[in-house]
Amino acid sequence: MPWRQQRTPFSARAFSLIVMATFALYSLVPLWWLVVTATKSSQDLFTTNPMWFADFNLGQNIADVFNQQNGIFAVWTGNTIIYCVGGAAIATLLAAMAGYALGKYEFPGRKVVSNIILAAVLLPAILFALPLYLMFSEIQMVNTYWSVLLPSLVSPFGVFLASTYAGQAIPTELLEAARLDGASEARIFWRIGFPIMTPALVTVFLYQFVAIWSNYLLPVLMLNNDTLQPLSVGLVNWRERLNEGIPYSVTITGSLLAVVPLLLAFSILQRYWRSDLTAGGVK
Amino acid sequence: MKAPTLPAQQLVETGTTTTKPRKSRLGRRTTRSALLFLVPFMIMFLSMKMAPIFYAIYQSFFKTERSGLGVGSAKSLFAGFENYFTALQNSDFIASFGRVFLIGIIQVPLMLTIALFLALLLDSAFSPFKRGFRLIYFLPYAFPGVIAAIMWSFLYQPNIGPFSGWLSAIGLDVNFLANNTVFFSIGNMMTWGFTGFNMLVIYSALQAVPEELTEAASLDGAGWWATAWHIKIPAVRPAVILTAVFSIIGTVQLYNDPAILAKVAPGISSTFTPIMAAQQQTAANNYNLGAAQSVILALVALVLSFGFLKFTQRKGADS
């Protein structure tokens, strides 16, 4: 639309650029600080410009992170992968099946189940952490992998999103045709439903991944044992244990190492957030 | 799957008109399959969401009494609403709601205004570098909240964070971790983490606004702001409501940021937010009182989010 370009005064474009750049700076300054600071030695941390590089010490810092406490950082990384990737993958599969059932089948009680799940969407996972702790300590399940992993497998929001998407995107005629061809319901789900739902399922996976990562209260309550903890709990412990000889530089570099792979993954996958999130929005 | 649709439809039609039993057999088959697809999720949902809630409610109606000097065996006694009265009379617990309310009433509208404004700018034809800005605004959301809280706890520290230095250069001496400023420090962490996410939700709704509407307004001589105010903002109301509900729920469950800042900010007590207060009771082995506090908190969260949804829906119906 060339006429619009001509009509828009230069001042409007300049104003827009300034506002957007200001907020971009606000978003980026903390990240820039983290990157810069992770490259500094413990001494330079306090004596040099916080926003610019000093002697480049990143390699040494990374080595320190992995050597601290007999290499527990690697153990925490493995645990985080189990909790976040494993938990989100299984949660996505369960949500896909349940969402497909709610979106594409008519059966008695469908409305009731949908409404209960919808109500659960409004209660965030962290509110369940304390009740879960009370329950798990009654049945002696605290301080196990399961105490953190099992609650992570449930994503009511994922079911909600998957059912909305399945209802809209999967043509019913296609399912009926497959039924008449003699395909089993399970096969129809795997060969037709699941592939069509994939874009929504990526969103479900990412959403649940973030939800597990940020539910810090659950692992804090459940896990006393260092070797079972995810990165988040471990790094917070390091942050607190400065007086016991955990240097700032180790915690800061460890934090950077914990987020860089995530930031890269999200930058690549972020387009999936666009349409799908509002597809399940409040109408 | 290249199934021929037309013959299939014919088959279905003949099936429904001529042989009724076949249809009901298909109905039974699909009902059974639907339930089989639902079962794995429902088992986990019932055991990991419903069961803990009911267990907490159950626990909240009991009290533990120990015989002797508190070292004897514990007895569980029915306590009725005693724990709830105790919780609601506990000034620390009540104050924690006040703090969260104070933070939310300022932070949520501020954040959503920024998010809406940025989304409108990103949606407008004249803004440059849209893709880049969108990606940058999203980065803080992809940054896990706990690590963000650790990072900010360092950033607020005057000896290694940059902000204290910058402010003192212009003559302001700000201690981000002081008893009063810590409210703003927490609000800032929430704004940093979630504005981009909310902006993205509103932005995707904006993209669904029909082009003809905004073009017609432009041709009628409406400026950018008038078009935004009269056409775009009303059109994305549902998305803004969605972000508001998310943000309100997010504020009620505030935990990570203050709990981690508490280690460096003496002003943050162990009962700063409702979740922290309930956690403290649990840690002190007051399981029953902790359970009652958790139930109250969950109820408040439900009432707030449902109430806000209903309120905005009614307002929408009136206008």
C-alpha cells in the first residue's frame, strides 16, 4: 500500500522506532549484562564496568561451573532434561489423545469433562505444589524423581488447546472415510489426527516445558537430595551459599549456561506461539 | 490420506438411512474409543490435580495434637473450620494478600498498557524492523523465571549490577533491595518477564482484524490513533481480557521472584506472599494450617479469575 507509506509522516515512524527501541533495550540490557558478566573473573566482577567486557575468562568460568561440588552441574542438567523435556513430551502426548477425544468424538459426559478441565486451566500448577507435597509426604513419595515428574505430566491447558485445535483443524469426513476403510480408531488417531494437530502440539510442548521449568516451588518442596534437583533449585542454592565458597562468577556463568540452549530453541520455535495461543483464547 | 470423500459420504448416508443398528454400533465404538483416549490423561488429572486438592481440603479440617510435651504420638482430631479461622486471623497471612494486591493493582495495568501499545505499533504499517523487535520482546518470556530471578537479584546488587551506578550518576541514590523499593523491584521483574508474552497474544489478535475495516477508517480520514482507539482496540478486547486473566492469576501465585530476592533483601519476610506464608506453615510442620491457607489461596485465585471473566463478559454484552 504505497499511499499509506506516503501518508505516514516521518515523525510517526521516528516516534514508533524510539518507543520500540526503548523497550527493546529494556528487554535486552539484563541479558547483555549476563553475557558480559559470565566472561569475567571473580575480581573483575566488582572492579570493571558492569556493561562491558574485561579480561575474557569465560572458558575458566565454565570449567569452574562443571568442577564445583564434584561436577554436580552436569547432574542437575540431566535432571532438568528428565523433568522438563521428558515431562513435557509425555504431557503433550496425553493432552493430544485427550484433546482429540474431546474435539472429535461425541460421547455422554463430554461437556462435563471439558468444563472440569477448563476450570483447572484457571488454577496454575504452583497452587497445587503444597497440596501435592502434603499428599506425597503422606504416602512417602517425597524426595524421588516421581514426586516432581508425575505432577508435570498433566497439562489441562494443553488438553484445552488440543481439543479446540482438533475440533477446528481435523475434517470429520476424513475420519469417517478412514473408518469406512476399516482403520482402527487408534490408527486413525496416529495417522490422521496426530499429524494434523502437530502445530498445536508444539505449542503445548513449549507451554508445558516453560511451566515445568518455572514451577520452582514444587522441586523445592519435594527434593532434599542435591542429586535429584533440577538446575533451577541447584543454582538458587549456589546463589545463597556465597559464604560457603561458591563464587558469584560460578552462579552467574551457570545461569547463562542454563538458558542459552533454551533461548536458541525458543527463537527458532517462537512462530508457533503466534496463531495457536489465541486459537484457544477466551471468546 | 487420500480417501475418496464422495463415495464415503454416500456409504455413511446409506448406512444411516437403511440399517439403524450399524449406526448405533458405530456410536458405541466411537464412545469406547473416546474414553480410551481420555483415560491416561484422566488418571493423571484425577491423581495429580483433584486428589491433592481434596487431600488438602481434608487436611484443613483436622488438627494434630501431640500428647505429653509434644514428643508423644500425634493424634488427628476433627477441627471443623478452626484452621480457617486461624488462617484468616493470622495477620501475616492477611498482610501477604495485601502486598500481592498492591503489586498487582499497579503492575498489571501498567504492563498490559505497554503490551497493547507495543502490539499496536508492531501492527501498524509504518513501524520499522518488526520481526527483530518481536523476537527481542519475546526473549524474556523464553528466559526461565527462576533464572531470571537469580539474574535480577544480582542486577539489583549495587556492587555488580549497573543500575545503581547509572542512577547515582544522575544524583539518585536508589537501593533496589530496601524495604519499600523492593515492591517496585518485584513489579519490574514481572513486567520484564511477561510484557512480551502479553504483547504477542494481543498482536496475534490484531492480525486477525479485517484489513477492510482499518482501511475504510483511514480513507474516512481517521488517523493512526483514532483507528487504533475505535477499531483495533475494541476488536482485540477478548485477547486483552485473556492477558488480564493470565496476569491476575500470575500475581496471585507470586512466589519465585520474592522468594529468591528474599535472600538478599532483608525487607522480604518469609511470609511476603500468600504462597510463601503457606509454605512457611508447612515447613514448621503446621500441615493443617498450611493446607487451610492453600485452600483459601486457591479459592481466591478462582474467584478472581472467574469474577474478572464474568465481569468483562457482562460489560461486553451491555455495550
